[in-house]
Amino acid sequence: MRPRQAAGTIAAVALPLIWSNAVLPRLGLGIRGRTAANAGWATAYALAVPAEPGRSSWRGVRCGLLAASGVIAGYVVALAVPSLRWQLAELADRGPDVPATEWVAVHIPIGTVYSEELVFRGTLDPLLDHVFGPRIGALLGAATFGLWHIAPARAVGDNIPATVAVTTAGGFVFGWLRRRTAGTVAPALLHLAMNAGGAIAPRLARRIEASSRGCRPGNN
């Protein structure tokens, strides 16, 4: 690897981590400001970092919809099974300072899915594949994606090592879908289904639990 290429690759890996874990938290923005800042920074990053752009295809759409359907089916099953529904109902609300519709329709698609897929599957992963090959590139890209979530986990009080491990695994799956379909549509659809379902399902679970308690004998 040439020194110039090495420096560019290191910068491409470091910049997302610096942004997510150091710069963005210090800006003190509310959720609307964070969404706008993340989307703007991701766009600038993609324009600045040279990478082989992926292409959109019907195969990517089909694979993405299939993967997303599996996630949605999992949430439906969890809502239908009382013991799993109770666990969903106990999960913390991740978008407390905005209406649920705004959280699901704006902040998840733009602030999370668009921003992260553009930075990672759309820019960084193709660059790492080109420099190191698909195997090492997949590992490095997934690990960087996991480390990107350190500050967000700290902000909501989640276990940081567990969050990094889970999001690293998720990044590996998203990256596999990108390589499988040669585009970012499939991982973006899966990412959207996972995050939107994670926001909607606990709310539905709480409503179902409250309704079921209200219908029990002796609660009149």
C-alpha cells in the first residue's frame, strides 16, 4: 500500500468515529439538529472519500424486502407471544422528545439509515474492499460500524461493549447484503425495518398490555 493511499484509508476509517463519538455529542443538538447534522456530514463524507459507488437493482430491492419481511415477521411473532410481548413493553422509549410518527418517518430513515448506509455501505466498505480485499474489508467495515455506536450507547445508558458487539454483527450482515447485491438498497431496507420495528414494536406492546389489563375481570 502506498503511503498516500494508507493515509487516505486511515482518515476514511477515523473520520466517522471522530464525528460520531467526539464531534456530534459536543454540539449539544436536539434530535432534529442531530438528524440534520448527521445527514449533512454523511453526504459531505461520501463526496470527499473516493469509493466505487454501488448500483441499484431489482435484485437489491427483492433481497432487501425479503430480509425486511423476516424482521417484521419476527416483531409480529414477539407481539403475539405474551412473554415476548411483555419484554418488548419493558424496553425504553428511544425517541421520547418527538412524536412517534416523526421518529419513525423522519429521524430513523434520514438521521440513521440514510446517514449510516451512505457512510458505511455506500462509501467506507467499498473503499476497504478495494484496499484490503472483501474478507478483511468486511471485518474492518463492520468493526468501524460497531465503534461508531459508542457515544450513542453511552448517551442512552446502554452497555457499551454489548452495543458495539451487536452493531458490529449488524454491520457485517449489512455489508454482506451490499456485496451480495452490489448495492446499498438491500442493507438500507433491512436497516430501516430493524430500527423502525424496534421503535414501533415496544409502543404496540405497551398498548396491547394495557388493553389486556383493562379487559381482565376485576378491573372495572
